[in-house]
Amino acid sequence: MTTKEDLLLKLKTIITPYVQNQEGLENLNEGTDFIKDLEINSANLVDVVLDVEDEFDIEIDNEAMEKMLTVKASIEVIEGKLAAK
Amino acid sequence: MRNRRVVITGLGVMAPNGTNVSEFKESIINGTSGIRGVEELKNLKFSCHIAGLPNYNENYLNHYFNKIQLRGLKASGMEYGVIAGMDAWKDAGLVINDSQVPRWDAGVIFGTGILGVDKFREAIYKVDEGNVRKLGSTTVIQTMASGISAFLGGMLGCGNVVTTNSSACSTGTEAILMAYDRIAAGNAEIILAGSTSDSGPYVWGGFDAMRILPYKYNDNPTKASRPMSATASGFVPGSGAGALVVESLDSAQKRGAKIYAEILGGHVNSGGQRNGGSMTAPNSEAVQQCIKNAINTSGIQANDIDAINGHLTATTKDPTEIKNWCEALDRKETDFPYINSLKSLVGHCLAASGSIESVATILQLNEGFIFGNINCEDLHPEIQSQINRDQVPTKTFDFSANIIAKASFGFGDVNACVIFKKYNSI
């Protein structure tokens, strides 16, 4: 079972290449917003989701993807998909 | 009102025989060919197993693209165009605009025939497998034709025209003239002009199928591209990119920029696929008109032309091209200018040919040499009957040309001719 800390660490690795605000990345926490705090280009959010799918071997539908705008929401989606496996 | 004067202040090139301007210059002076065997073409049962493509290490891309741009990058034309374009910008002494305000006076006109073919192939497989959701965000930006001007415009922060033109093998020469027109008219000060062409079997396959590529030189690649030769048997497929910083003389002087050459003018036209012209062959009357109009708009006489950098692809059309130059200039035999074709050294770089060949032309003007044509020791008899053998040099020699004409012709019966002059402040 993946712990929340593991999950956060993996998520951080995935989003790092897309982050344009390094300060936001250093202060990464559950409340971090991908676009507002990390300045990830909104077009790249689909790439983040695809990388998450590959990393955790899950499939994220459009509805779940629309929620994945913050660290907290992303972790909830990933945990949900992992539990349903 | 007299148009503003327009000059060239920066050069960049990604050619099969040189991946920067100094390497490229050495190669054209020494007659070093960039044509080589391509195993992939052989394995795919092409008739022609050879091609010209820029040779560089993948790590080299890190100097030009950031990590996000490199992710899933599968568009060779994008790589060539960005490297050549950024090099030209730097060569001109211009800096990357890192402010939040675009440079309203600077633009990009960078042409291509087709972009990101390998990326598109990858997308087609995914779509057909029902996996469209797996494409990610990179497919569109790498396969839209204007991806190349969009990448460059964004990297440099340009706020003037940012567009991609497309006119087959006249694309590169046309881009330079589009930049010239816009600057001469006072609508921009600086434009990065150029063109790029992807490499690989999916770009070249259609030409192989048309049986217009040579198939008898697979074991002897550097001998294969033979413009103006009696034994020319088709064009060798090539790829790469050429880039030129086109700038108003005012702006160049204000910046104290190095000036390579002046653009006096030029012309683009089409033969309408009439009177001998077709999708794949030029209407000779239109070619002659294009050259004559280029001379007229440049305010020079045909006799002022010291040298020609031709289109000359190494097909059966080469003698016709020479005839068209003779008639348009009304010059023949010993009175004919020197003429050369870069394609003997790099093959036919398709949409990129006009810009790469223009870089070669400007280097000749600026450095005072005429590069030799390789592989035409056996000049075609129909060419020999029109012009003196010495007008087709086989070895590079020192020659201080004042004016060189450069022409490119493309599928669709389209033509472009530009007149370059050695820069003189008066």
C-alpha cells in the first residue's frame, strides 16, 4: 500500500518538469494549486495526468481529470483509483 | 517613394554538410559532400538508399530546447529550424527578449512543406488504436505547419508577423522575399526568415515512388548528386534548415550590426500550370518572367549579375533551367555569369533548399569566393552548347562578386528569385 508521503513524492517528481515557479515547488503542500502556485501551463495538465496514469498504472477519466487542479485533489483521485483496482 | 534599404545581419544553418555556419562554409569551399547511405531507406525497400541530413548528437538539443519542449519531441524539422533560427539571431548580435513586452518590430517568417511527420505517424497509430487520449499536449504544436515559426517566435519574444509560408521547393527563397517586402514597406524592422524540412522515409517516400531519385549510386553516395552533369539521374533527397536575419538598414546601422549583404529585391510568380508548366514542371516563360522582374525591381541590369546560384536539382530539367537563365538575362557562352548549385553537396533539401542555398550565396558575396560544383566534370551537352564550360566551375576559387542572383522553383509551378548584393554604405 502506497503511503500518502510516497504518493506526494511521486507526484512531485511527475510535475517537476512542467513547473515554472520553482518557489512554489519548494513549498509544495496539499493546498498547492498547479496553475496558480506552480504556474504549470494549462495545456500541460493533460501531460501530467498521462504521466500519473503510467506511474500508478491507473486510468483517469475526463471527469476525474477535471478535478486534478491541486495536489490535494490529485492525491484523492489517485487514491480512489488505486483503491478501485 | 523609394523603398527602405534591407540587409542581412545574421546567418544560421543546419545542413547535411555542416551544422553551423563556419562548418558549412568550410564544407562548401572544400567541396565536402553531406550525402550518405541511410540504412533505414534500404531496409524499407526504397530505390534510393542515400540522403542528406544534418549530423549531430542528441545532447546538442539541450542548448536550444528546455526540458518541457524536449519531452516527446519527434519533429526533425523543428529541431533543424530552431537551431538554425536561434543561431542566426545570435549571430546578428540580437538577444532573446526576456521582458514581458513582445518586440513589436521583430517577426518570424519561417516556411516548411510539412512538419513533424514522425510525430504525426506516432499520433496516427495511437488514434487508430482508440488511444487518442494518450496523445498528450505535444502533437498539435509539433505537427501544425506553423509550429516552427510559433516555437521561434515564442523563444525570441517576437511581436510582429509570426507565420509559416509554404510553396514547395521555393519556400525558403519566398520567405526571404516576404521578409524583404514587409521591412521595405516599413511594417517591421527585423524578421527572422528561413525554412526547414523534416527528414526521413515518410517525407522522401513519395519522391522515391515518383522515380525521380537516383538509384544507381547507393554504394557511392557522394557521387550521386550531379546537377548539370550529363550523367545526372535524379535529385538526392535532403533536409535541414537555413535562417537569415533580414533587417532594415536603419535598424542595422543604429545597432552597429555586422552586415553580410543587401537584398536589392526579387520576385515570386507562378506559371499557372499552363504552356508547358504542370504540377511538377515549370512553365519556362514564367521562370524567365520571374528572373526579369527580380532584376527590374532591384534596379539593376542583367549584365550586373556576376554569379547565379541556381535551383538545378540534377534532373533532366537542368538544361532547361540554363536555357531560361540565358534567355531571361540575354547572356550566353562566355558572357554568361558563373553558376553553381549547392545541391551537388547537400542534395535537394526541399522546403529548406532556398534558405540553405541563400546562406551559401551570401557567404560567397561576403567572403569573396565562388564554390565549386562537384560531380559535373561531364557537363551536360545541352548546357555546354549554351554556356562556356568555365562558367560552371568544378573547384572553388576567389572571386569578388558584387551581385548574385538566387532562384528556386517548386512543385505547383511556383518560382522565386532574389537579388543579393555585396553591402556598400552608399
